[in-house]
Amino acid sequence: MQILQGDAARHALSRNFSEIPVPESVLARNEQLYGERLTPEQVVERILADVKVRGDEALLDWTQKVDGFRPTLKVSDEDIAAAEIDPELHAAIRLAIRRVTDFYQKQPAHGWIDHGPGGALGQLVRPLSRVGVYVPGGLAPLISTLIHTAVPALVAGVPEIIVTTPPNRDGQIHPAIVVAARELGISQVFRVGGAQAIAALAYGTESIPRVDKVAGPGNLFVVIAKKLVFGQVGIESLPGPTETLVIADDSASPRYVAADLLAQAEHLGAEPVLVSTSRQLLTQVQAEIGGQLEALPEPNRSWARDSIQSRMKIVLASDLTEALELSNLYAPEHLCLLTRDPWSLLGGVRRAGGVFVGEASMEALGDYVAGPSHVMPTGGTARFMSPVNVRDFQTIISIVGVNAAELAQIGPAATVLARAEGLEAHARAIESRLSEQD
Amino acid sequence: MQILQGDAARHALSRNFSEIPVPESVLARNEQLYGERLTPEQVVERILADVKVRGDEALLDWTQKVDGFRPTLKVSDEDIAAAEIDPELHAAIRLAIRRVTDFYQKQPAHGWIDHGPGGALGQLVRPLSRVGVYVPGGLAPLISTLIHTAVPALVAGVPEIIVTTPPNRDGQIHPAIVVAARELGISQVFRVGGAQAIAALAYGTESIPRVDKVAGPGNLFVVIAKKLVFGQVGIESLPGPTETLVIADDSASPRYVAADLLAQAEHLGAEPVLVSTSRQLLTQVQAEIGGQLEALPEPNRSWARDSIQSRMKIVLASDLTEALELSNLYAPEHLCLLTRDPWSLLGGVRRAGGVFVGEASMEALGDYVAGPSHVMPTGGTARFMSPVNVRDFQTIISIVGVNAAELAQIGPAATVLARAEGLEAHARAIESRLSEQD
């Protein structure tokens, strides 16, 4: 594999426009389903408009069309109470919930009111009233995604959480998802996925209550639907394919670096990036990847091989300062620091979703039980977005409670500004009170 | 005017889908400009695509097409240094900057790192690197919008702020805007408005640097452009027409209530709402509005009359509890509390942009010098959005730095979850370290 350096590395790690790419396979499937090569956006627009008008019936029709069956939408209280899974997995779910809860309980989440001689000013902080959590389906139950999205909302104090997730071919949701919901105290779980689920959360249907904000990752259709409903409902981010950038120096273990890159690579469409100050390490890691890749079972091996061959980038940096500069340019979802003194680099990290410091803190641990949510900004959006956190599930309300004495002090300046902006009635609303103070 | 009560009031204050309405006048003007009745979204898509490819040249061409002239894009350092305005206005600008800065310096904005026996976990809080502030043009210089958008970004620590604002017909920006930028320490001010300005901030051009986030209100085209570029760049909100809900009891002064509703009403397209527990007050306020409206100069009188006649809502609530319930349903941008004991209502406010407590704290004061930003969520988006604040200009970076002992404790559960999700390489990345701990 080509080792990039200097401007070539900078160019390869620049991300100009994180537009959502449309694979040819999606267009071909749309042609098969709809008789036209509709773009995903056109399909999503049809779904949104239909669910808005026809509610549950539209949800079922679109699930029939895309997935081939009509599920019972709501998971019953009896089904939630009865779900059982392997005790070891159950214990792991409990540990993950506890660790993520402990983490977010430390996030500052308070408002303030400051009373002074001029009266009071402040910011109230309020939880959202109702939040929708989308849990992607696919080949395995994404238990951790439910935990890592719902817990920050629960810690924020959101009183009502609605979960939607696509059912399996037998019309059911994996019991591990149901158990996780039960452990979280969530009683509203719906068997529906895709853009139609986002539409249901945004507009409400007969069965599914309309929410204030939709959170959670999903496939291309889900992400487009989130973008299109934004403004009518809140969304926390537009998550795309996952990515990890590892910064390693000559002290790093090639075995660990390779294992971390492969853990990233086994996600479909993932982008592993390795930046090292050691040319020898780059060579050793590539050899390690080869060996570890062969030892992986299918289908993981094929997916990992595709990520490695199609999207992995290997960069030789002149020093750790340049390595950090390249990482900040790339703004990775995950940044792993495998260097002699990883904590010393933290001050230079300006853009990343999460930073994994040292060899005991591999990113795979963060996906499950370390503490912070694994729902992190992808595609360079760490420039302006954060991992899912308590703030995502709060609003701030500004408080203005100045007294008459303060108004007499600052009111005249406000009338000057109001008149400069042509807003005469604003000036008069202030003056109506000022005149009585004299 | 009809007085609404009970279910009729609830219905009138429910906001199902805050879609951006398209006035017929906009379609007619588009037909005149483009020879087709393009929707604003279609026009904006053309502008975005063109600016992405052609940069500055496209900015100038679209300004020529829409506004009829080609401005010099960048305001020179000499122009910024030389701008002069009336000293009283200059002093008012300084007061506003000081008050808004003082307010946001009180907002909690810190990260945390918690070191325990298991290692360290935490959240870094980082300012964005570069922010674009859009200042709408139109009939008057919106000096306060520049201050109320830029100051929270400056307090957050954003090192670089880019201002764009449409020039007047003579190709210039009002000196009060330039003076305000100078007082804020902002040296990059560009004479361009509309969707093309948002495109320039999102993609960058030869003259205008690409930013991480675009903030500030604007007309329909600006808001659509912000929605379309979201994901490639951050945006703080999708602001629509302004609105105020006043809760007043029988202790309120009809003169003040009318003045506050008129201050709201003089904005084009505004929606004033009055909820009172006193039928007598509702009658008195309507009489007051009539008198104060006649005394307003034009064009403010016509705009205010249109808001009053077309969109004002008057509601009789059975008690203050119901008044608050209706207000939370409506989720107003501005909530004014003109009651005997306004502070006692604050605990019941769940959804609002800003709350103006008592008769000395009129909303018009908040537009200029009270402290909190006047850029607040409109159209019911206070359900899930906040006024512009320091958080809008920060990202959070999650930190995972657990040690080997902690990994030995929690790692095995993570491998169980990873395998339940079908992610074998994740489990192996963890186990590669666990095995060495034994």
C-alpha cells in the first residue's frame, strides 16, 4: 500500500464536501422496486409525504414494499416483559447501561440565574419532552446503539422515549434489543425501520407518537429522511460510514495497531487511517493486518478486506505535531493515540468525535462499555458536531427579568438601536415604561 | 377580534408542521427573473451548485441577477477603520456588546476529566475554528443581529468570524454594521447576501473562507440554503417569522400589553398572541392597540396592522395553569409574563426561546441590550432548539483513557456485546490486550 506524506497526505485527508454518496446498487434496486431509477432522496420524499397523510397504513405499505412483510407495529407489554436472553449477554447489557449512565451523569447540565442589583438574568435548561431513538437493523441486533443513544436522553431527563427498529424477516425484533429497552425503562418499542420510521417519529401516526427530536444512526435512506424532516423535528446528527484514525509512534505494538484498524475495517464502508512517525511501524502493521485478516471469519473478513483495500490510508508524519495537524484536518470520528506518552497529545486535539488514549483504551471498548456514547460525528462533521450527549436532549430558555431601575439605565440605549433599525414600536414599548419611571 | 377558549384555543396554538410557506409573490418574482415559476428551493439549488463550482464569479453574477449590481465583495481594512456613526448610536452598540458578552460569560462552558482508579474519562469542550455570521439586509441595518449572533461565538472562543451581509443599492454596507464589526474585533466582512452568501460560507470561494458553522437569521432563500447545506457545514437553526406570546392577568396594564404586542407586530409576517385570564383585559388591550396603532408612523403602521389583522390570536384562559399549558403547546419564540407574580410562573415554562419576566423586561429590551441573544427558535422549534448560545459554537470531544486493570474488568463484557452484534474483529481487538494482562 502506498505510504502518503506531506502535501499528498494533506490532500488525501482533506474532506471538502461530505455529501452522501449514492451507490449504483441503490439506484438499480430502486429501479427494480419503483420502475424508475429514483434517487434515494426521491424515494424518501415519497415515503415522507405518504406517512404524513396516511399514517400507520403507509408505514405498513412501505415496509411491505421494501422488506416484503407487514409487521405488528407495537411490541406489546407482554412481549417486553417476557423477552429473555443469555445471562452473560444480559449482564453485559446491564454493565453497558451503568457505565454510559455514570459517564453522562458527570456532564454539566445545569442552568443558572444570576440575581444582581439590576434584577435577574439567566438560562433555564429543560429536557425535551419526547425523543425518538432509531436503532438500525440489518444483520445483527445493534443493542449498543440503543443504549448509547437512549442513555444520554434519559440522563438529560427526557420523560418519554420512543424506539423504532426494523424487524427481522419473521417480523420480530431481536430479544436482546427488547431486553435492553426493558432495562432502560423504555416501554414504547415499534417494529418499523427505514425512512418510514423517521417519518412516523417526525409527524406521528395513529400508533407512533410524534417526537421532538430523532436520534440515532441508520442507512442512507434513514439519514436522508432525517435531513429532510429537520426543522419540523430536531435531529442530533447525520451519521455516515464510520472511520478511525490511529496515531502511532515507534513505541506502538504493530499487533494492537493492526487489531484496532481491523476492528474499524470490519464495518461495511469503513475508512481506517493510520498516521505514524515510524516507517518501520507502517511496514510491520501492514504485515500484521495481512495475518489477522486471514484469521477472521466470514463475512467479517470480506468486509474488512474491502475497507482495507478500498479506503485505508497510511501516512508517514515527520513528527507527532504533524500527525496531530493531519488528524485535526481530517476531523476523525474516532482518534486512537498509540504513542509513548498519549496524554501529552490531548491538548493538541481540536477536532474529533472521541479520543482513545493508550493501548488499554481501544476504540472497540468505547463501542460498548467505556462510557461515552459511540454515536459520534462522521465524515468530517466533527468540525462542528459532537458525539451524542446530554446537551442534545435539552433546550435552553433565556430569562430576562431586569427591574425598573435597570430599565431606566439601559432602556434609552435600546430605543436608539431600535430607531436605527427602523423599529419605532419597539422604541415606544420601552419608552412607555420609561416615562412612568421619571 | 374573536376570543378563543379551550379546545378552539388549543387548536389555534397547535403547530403541526412548521414547513416554510412560499408566498405567491415569491413565485411570481421567480417567474420574472428565471422565466419559470421556480420554487425557492429550486432557485437555491441552482445558486448552491453554481457557487460551489464558480466561486466569487457566481456570487457576483447572482447578486447582479437578484439585486441588479456587482458589489466589491470584501470590506477593506481602511473602510472598517474609517466607518463613523452618530456617537449616541456608537455608545448604544458598545453597551449592547458589553451586556451580551457579560451574559454569555456566565454560561457554563467547561469540559471535565474524571481520574479514578480505572483511569480517566471525560469530555473536552473546544470552540469551532471558523464561524460565519449572516446579517440580513433589507430596509434597515440589523446591527443588533450581528451583535447577538457573533458575541456568543466570541465568548465560546471561536478565533475567526466571517460576516456576510447584503449591501445597499449603492453597493455599500451601512456604517453602523461596520462599526459594530470593528467593536467586536471582526475584520472579515463581505458585501454579499442571500443564498449565495450561505453557499460561499459553506463551500468557500476565492475571497470568502469556508466556515465550520453558519449562524444568523435571513429571508426565505437564506433559510432554505441553510437547510440544504446542513451536514456539509453546521447551522444553528432555521429561523422563520418572529412571534411573541404574552400571558397577562387582570393586574396587567393594557397600555403595556398593547405596546408589547405592537412591537412584535411591526415585524413583517409576525404573529402576536395574547393569552389572558381576564376577559376585561382582552377588551381593553384591543382598544389600546387601536389607538397606539394609529399613532405609529408608516411603514410600521401598515406592517403592524397586517400582523394584528391577519395573524394575531387572542385567548381567554381559565387560569394561569391553562395559560402556561397553552404557551408550552405553542412553544413561542418570546414569552412575556405580565402578571401579578410573574416569577412564580417560571417553573411551569417548559418550551420557549426567551422568557421576559414582568413589565420592566419587555421583549423589545431583549432585542437589544438585556443580555441574551435575540436569535431565538421560531415556528414552534423551541420544542427542540435553543436561542443562539455558547454551546452552538463548541464541540464536545469524548475522552476514553481507561487503564489495563479497568480493561480487565470491563473488557470481557464488551467482547460479549461485540460478538452478539456480529463484530468479531472488535472482540479480538479487545482480547489481544486482555490476553497479555493475564
